[in-house]
Amino acid sequence: MFVFVVVNLYLKTWTWTVLVIIIFVQITCAGCGQKSASLQDFSGEEFIMNTLVRVHVICEDEKKGRAALKQAFDVFKKIDHLTNRFPEGGPTASSPGDVLKINGSAGLEPVEVSVDTVRIIQRSQYFARLTGGAFDITIGPVMDSWGFGKDIQYVPTDEEISRALSLVDYRKVEVDPGKATVFLPQPGMSLDLGGVAKGYAMDEAVKALREAGIQHALINAGGSVYALGTRPDGEPWRVGIQDPRNSEDIIAILSLKDSAAVTSGDYQRYFEQEGVYYHHIIDPSTGKQARDLIQTTVIAESTTDADILSTALFVLGPRRGMSFVEELPGTEAVLIGPDKLVSVTAGLINQLTFTGDGGYQIAS
Ligand code: ADP
Ligand code: MG
């Protein structure tokens, strides 16, 4: 059986469009050995972190498969609660999560948080330093000035942007890992973990699946994919990279095993004003949309890292992004510019097959 999954989801409440990369899931195949003949696909999907999260668990035992699925979704809900910066609805309404508490105590006092939150922030800070602030989790006030995360988005004035930018600086975040506290020293500062939380949740969900004894699984959460083990037939999972200008098409197919592929795109969340599209990836040096790329895909063992880097490379642009990622061990990337030029890291060549669709050209 060959299942072709295309997730194309419209988020009415936020008026943003979420499109995720397309996945091929080969669950069983003709001629598979006896082992895979008894394997079954247990799958489920839930809407968490403003994204459709789809999990496929492949194992021989229904009880084990269903329990593992539930554990994976529970992890997503837990991390969503910790990292969501909006109070309305969901579990955050009754008891605020870590990010809500941190943001609510900006300029007042350090907040005690969970180990997960400390880890997410520390990894984000590591890459913030490495990228010279292209990735910056204190981007919250700028996201607010564009109305992202709220019901209405609009283009802010330059003055509004510079006011918001004066509150953005990852170097000011005070993290005490010993006490597990986080402090934002300036009133009005706010963390936005939207560029990393989903990746971290996926890593934790994968950990839970492995601990439950699962050897084959695939998680897809709105443009982030993790391939656990191989397909049941021993072949790597195959993941399609969406054409950034045509959600029906894929431009390349990646082979993945025990690794993540995370895509960021200018088409994932955006609004339109007077014929101009404004998306949700902001260059912290300007407070405006990063426009030198239209899509980035990062492949790494850690989904957390791939998630951070897909956003960071988007901001860095093709030239700086490519030279940055080529220096990172175990990390590969596909960067697509508005001119349809595709840059691919050298280590990815054997893992990637281009379909030839969409008129994309490989940069030499
Ligand atoms: P998605 O949420 O669609 O998977 P990304 O992983 O690329 O997309 O993250 C984009 C999100 O990251 C934005 O919605 C915002 O919450 C946050 N963000 C935007 N710009 C930056 C930035 N320069 N550094 C860190 N986070 C950012
Ligand atoms: Mg990201």
C-alpha cells in the first residue's frame, strides 16, 4: 500500500494559511519479508500547536501501537502548554504555562520553569549566538506589532517596529539552569518559541516512542517531519519537499532514517495587505520580513536543531545561510530563493532526488 499524504489546512481563527510538506508513507509493500507482513500502521492526527500533527506508528501489536500513539500526542500537548504564549483557550486558560509566566513577569522577577523550557531556551540561545541573532526568541514584541497570533494582522509603522525592536535582544535573557529560572529584565519583553517548540516536542515524542519499543514511525507536524527507523521494508522513509509556489507539487524527494526534515516557508503563515504578502519569519535586524529566501529545509538528527535552523537560515539568506550550514556537522539544507534558485549542501546530494517540476534551478 502506498499512501500519499497531502496536508493542506486552513486556519480560520488566525486567518493564516498553513501548508505542510508532503509526505510519502510506504507502509507495507509487496514482497516484504515475514516480519513486515505482521506489522500494522496505527495512525492518528490532532490539531496541536496550531498545526495538524500526524503520527504513524508501525508495529505488530495493536495495544502497544495505540498506547505509543497516545504518548506521542500527550508529549505535544505538554510542550504546547509550556511554550504557548497566548492565554486564550486550551489548557493554558486554567493554569498558565512557562512562557506565559515568563512573559507576564518581564521586568519583575525570575520565574521557575520546567526542565523542558530551560532546554528549549538554552538551545535557542546557542543558535542565537552562532547566527549573530538571526534566530532570536525575544522576537515576541515584533510579532505582536504585526498582529501575528492575534485575530487581525496589519503592517505596523516604522515607529511601532522600532519601539518593538528596542525590546528584542536574546543576550538579555537570564537563564539560571541550576535553579531552573528564566528572567526577562525589561518590562514589555516577551519570548516567542514558535520557531523551536514544535521541533522540541517532536524530539520528545520520538523519545517516548522509542521508550515504548517502537522501531518504525513517522511524525509530521506542519512542515516538520521525523522519520524513526526505516520503513517496515528496511528502506528509508521518503519525504517530499513541497513546491513553495504550488502546494500540489513536490520539487524533490528526500530519503530519511532516524532524522528530521523541517521546512520553513513564506507561504506557511502570512497575511495580505494592498497586494503585498507579509509572512511570519522576521529578520530581527530590521523587524520586517526576511525576503531573500522563500523556503528552507533543514535535515538533522535533532528536530529541535532543524526547526531552529530552518528559521535561522531563512533570515540569513542564501549566501550567509549556505556558508553557515556547510560548517555545521551533521546538518544539511535545501534553500530556495525567490528567483527559484535552489542551493543544496554538498552532503545531501545522495539523499535527494529532484522531480524537475516547477522550473527550479540548482545553483552551481
Ligand atoms: P512554523 O511555525 O510555520 O513551523 P518556523 O519554524 O519557521 O515556522 O517558525 C516561525 C515562527 O518563529 C514565527 O511564527 C515566530 O513565532 C517565530 N519567529 C519569527 N521570526 C523569528 C526569528 N528571527 N527568530 C526566532 N523566532 C522567530
Ligand atoms: Mg523553525
